[in-house]
Amino acid sequence: MEDNLQPRDPQKQEDLISDYVNEVRQMDLDYARVSIRKARNALFFAAALLFASELLSAYQQGYGFTGYVLLIALVESGVFVALALWTRKKPYSAIIGGIIAFIGVLVLAIAVNAYTDGLSGLVKALFGGVLVKVIILVLLFRALGDARTVQQQQNEPRDY
């Protein structure tokens, strides 16, 4: 009974608390990494989608698969592949870049289609594949907070 009255070792209590905090932090990071992985996959999907749609639209408009069309499709999709790979080092910056690039490509497609086909081209560019566009943007926007957390923790000095 005397043992219960003795004060506990404060070092052991501090170790327990810090271990618990580290476990919670690790669980939060694991959850954030899952969200970032979804955003990375969305960027890869956007790259594949842009590549296929550029080639398909060039074929439908009668341009065929020329080197110029292939180069444009490769550059557009290459940007998204590079951003997807960059999410491993700087997830927040890469996802912000992905959002800006995706919206930029959408605006460019709307402008080009409106210029070449008039109002019907504008409507087609706005609403064509809207579900896929929304899914990609939602995945990217949802990962922003988690990516910021992970990138901040990557930049913090570690105390081992």
C-alpha cells in the first residue's frame, strides 16, 4: 500500500504523453497522405484525359495525328504528370499548381472552342465531360488542407 502513495516518475509520464502525441500526429499524417495520394491520382488521370481528348479532338476535326498535335498533347499531359510526381516532395505547391493548370486548360479549351465553333463550341466546352472535370477539381481541392499540413511538417526541423 505504501507503493501507491509514492510519487510516480515524472519522466515516465512525460514519455507516455509524448508517445501518445506522436502516435496521434502519425495517424493524422497517414490520413493526409491518403488524401494526397488521391490528388496525385487525379493529376495522373487529368494527364491521361487531356492526352486522349487532344488526340481525339484533333482526329475528329480532321487534323489527324501529326507531330504538332502529338507534341501539344504530350506537353499538356506532361505538365500534369510532372505535378503528380512533385506531390511527393512538395504536395501543397504541386496541388495548387495542378488546380491552376487544370483551370487554365479548361479556360483555354473554352476560349478556343468558342472562337472556332461559336456558341455551340462554348456550350460544348463548358458542359462536355462536366462530371469528370468536377471530380478532378473536388479531389484536388479536398487535398489542399492535408497537403499544407504534410508540407509544413516536412519543412519543420525534426528533434530526434
